Amino acid sequence: MTPDTLVSVIIPTYNCAPFLRLAVQSALDQDYANKEIIVIDDGSTDDTAEVLSGFGSRISVMSQQNAGIASARNAGIKAARGSLIAFLDSDDYWLPGKLRKQAEYLAAHPDVDAVYCAWHEWRPESLNELQIPAHWIEGSQRPGIEESKSGMLYNKLLQDCIILTSTLMLRRSTAEMVGPFDPGLRRGQDYDYWIRLSRVTPIHKLKAALALYRIHSESITHQPHRDNYPCLVIEKALAEWGPVGPDGATTPEGTIRRVLAKHWFDFGYLHLKRGDARLACRAFLRSGRLRPTSLKTWLNAGRSLVKSAFSGKGA
């Protein structure tokens, strides 16, 4: 594999027209010539089609009935012609040099099949204009890899989803080995995928911050859901592989319990704030059983129980 190998950029989108133009443009502006941009419109009902038509033949557009982001990514991978695949969410942004640096890294490290990079959290004031701070550009030039978040990452991923979707590039052959994103997960499909990827290859993290993660209220990440997807993903991995990584490293049971307890606490706290005290109470109870010495958890369980009782909905 050479540094000028074809890279297929996969951009799934659903009703993201206000953010989409900047995302696609950031991919087109990459100083890596041998690339194809594939946008998968997952049944959008807003102005997505109009935004995409403005790019003409510079991008490939696929349309499907709304089936979820996992299905859209899978369709993009299936259509991709490149030996390398990079993912970009339609509300995020790539800084200059992102594709080139990752393609060069994989070409120089044939024993590594996936590479991601650092990123900045991004709260832009304008939808269509971007002033990049000078220190962000400086951060995009940092050489080397972050050793503590590189290697066989299975055990680290059991404790935290340390990979952002818009930062990852992997070899197509490895993507075929890992299999598709799980369309049965409405959220956490990326987390599930990274864990599966971590079973078959080292994953390295570039120190360079080459992507911007847009923070906004309409993001699916910030919308409450009745299922606790981080716990589902972790429990799925443990059921299949247990706490032992492919390199022999083991995640202690106590660590796993603390991680799951935190996810249940955060899930309960979100739903308590959003007004579903009954669901919150159940989550706090799950968290408390995993970490029975947490006074904060039991206090919030009691608080949500009282709130649900006064609202006429018993826990």
C-alpha cells in the first residue's frame, strides 16, 4: 500500500442540511488527491438534497429510505472503491492534512490496520463560516502517536469509547473482516464497531488534532433514549469475549462494575432532568446494585422515586 492509495470517505446524513455543507467541503479540501466522497442520504426530509446537488460531480450521493446511521454507513462501505476507508459525520469537520497524514501513517505501518487522531470540541457561532483558532492549527501539526491510547485497545474500550467516528481511518480489508455496523443498535453502533475492530488489529492514535466535533443540541448524542446503549455495547462485548483482550490483558471485574455503574448513573440523571422519574429510578437502582457504596446514587434513586410517586407514576 502506498501513500497515494484511494481513500473512500463515508458521510452518512439525516436531516443535517444546516451543517452538511461545511462537512463535505472539509473533505473535498483535503490535500490528498486520490479520494472519493460518498454521501449517504438516509431519507432526509429537509434541504439535504439541495445542499448536496451544489457539489455536483465532485461527490457521489446515495439515497435510501430512513434506516438509521448504521445502515447508511454500511451502504457507503459497500459502494466504496478505496483500499482505505475514512468516516466523517455530517455535522463534523476535518482540518487540513487529516487524510494525508493518516494514509501516510498506514502506509508506513503495515502491522496497523486502523488509525485515529485527536480532535477539538467545536461550538461554532455560524453554521456556514468557520474561523479556525491559531492554536488548533498548531495542534494539527503535532507529530507522533499518543502511546497511552494506541495499541490493542479492547480493554481500554471496555472502560471508555475513546474513538470519535470522524477521526478514524482503516483498511478496507479489515473492515470486511470486522463486518458491518450493527443496525440493531440505534445508538452506539460506532462504539460496538470499535470494540470489534480492537479484537483484530492494533489501533493507533495520532497526537495531531485533525477533526472538529460539533457540539449542538440537535445532535443524536444529546437526545435521550429509553435504552442505555453504552451498557448494551459493553455487555455484548463481555458476553462474546469476556474481560480478556487479544493481547492477554484483563480488565478487573471491579473496574467493569464501576464503568457500568457510571453509565447507569448518567443515564438516570439525564432522564431525571428530562422528566422521566420512573425510568431514572430504575437506572439509579441498577447503578446502586453495581456500586452499593455510592451515597450519591442512592440519594438520586430516592429523589426520583419521590418525584415519580408525586407525579402519579410509581417506579
